[in-house]
Amino acid sequence: MNKKKKEMKTKNSKKNSLRKTMSCFFIIAILFFSNCNKEDNPTDCGCNSEIIMTITESDEQTGTISYKRQLDPKDNYYNEKFWIGYIDPNCSTCIHSYIVCNEQILNEFNYLISANTNETVNIKFAGSIREICEKSFNSANLTYNRITLTKIKLQ
């Protein structure tokens, strides 16, 4: 009888050990797989977000560039930034505004920063369009996005 009790204890001990091992493995697997899908910079808007559209050089997109200052104390919408405006040729009231992410490539347009007026310059441009973080709810004909320029030149 003593021998049977020892065998039962050994079997129970093996079962408990196996359960503990499987539980530990399961917890480690959950932790590992739950961290696999996380990005280093998880953003769904702004300059580091996913590209939603690309304007290629072959599109020969034209528009205007200006530097937006805060003229109205109540206006705090992306001030002190370069903006590109584009009017859709198929919709004269459809205005697309792109706020430039990589302003460091705009050295030839820096004079717009010190200009006292809201001067605009005609340009040809290409780049990657991204979602804007601060949404502005205007008419459907007005859109606002961020752009990382790949090319810009005076027209």
C-alpha cells in the first residue's frame, strides 16, 4: 500500500509540474505575441503617420506655397508653418491645404517667413500625404493634410 501511495504522489507531482510549466509557457507566449504588433512610434496622424496618398513628380501637381502666421489671437491652427494650397481642376471650390512636414528643404522660400504680407508663390510639387492630427470640420470642399515633400520648385 505504501508503494501505491508513493506512485500516486509521484504521478500527482509530475502532473503539477507539467501544469506549472505549461502555465509559464502560456504566459510567456501571450506576453511575446502581444508585443510583436506594437510599432516603435504608433501614430495615426501627423508627419510620422501612415501615407494615405502620394503625389508623384509625374503628376506635375501645381499649387501655391505661403507661410502662415498667427494674425488672429484666436487662430491657433498650425501657425508658423509653411502651407501648400492646391485647387482641384475638376472642382473650382475644392481647396486642398497641405502643411509641410520637412520644412528644412524649403530654404529658397525662407523669405516668406519675414515677409509682412500673406504672399504666395506658384510652385510645382510632389510628396507623401498624411492625416492631420488637429482635424478642422469645414465644408466638404476644404481638406487639410500633412505633406512630406519629395520635390518642390518654383513655377
